[in-house]
Amino acid sequence: MQDDRKAHQITLQELGIIPKEPKRKEEVRKQYAFPCGGCVCSHCANNVETPDTCTGEMKEPCFTCDYCKHYDGKGTDRRLQDCDKYIVTDEHARRLRRHMKIINRRKAHQ
């Protein structure tokens, strides 16, 4: 009688010599009340749909949001974390600067 199972080469992971690679965890997105939350486009001066007040800061108009499914329910997921055309708006930059803490170097070294 022949065995129906095919023979396979034993790997070093199966022998325990090399540890098995951990499974990559899928990135879990934070849940925002606004569907575009967490996208860099929401604070970009080049974005034509930005909620920030940024009159005169645009260098080149960007229409990435028009093709995003979070904008009108059609298209693909275009929520970006990094973009070459990204320019932070002055309004958002001021908001981020308020959260910075100034450290006095003299007190830190004493």
C-alpha cells in the first residue's frame, strides 16, 4: 500500500533549531467620530477639503480626498499616514505647539 501523503522537507523551524517567525499583527485603526480622522490630509494646506483655516498657504491643490471611500462612500481607502505633498497648516502647527513642554536645561542638570 502506498501512502497518499506527500513527503516534504523538514525545515529548521520544525526541528526547533530556528525559532518560528512571530505572526505580524494587523494594524488596528483608531476609531474616530469623523471618518477622515487620523489622515494627514485633514491638516494639509494643499488639501482643498481641509477643515482648517489656511487661506494663502496652498502651494499645489491636492484632490486625493475625492478618490477616497471615506469622502463619498465610493472608491478605495486612501487614508494616508505619509504624503510627499504634505504641508502642515499654521492653525494645526499652533495647536501642536501648545502641547509642547519647555524644559529648563539648568534645572535638569542640577
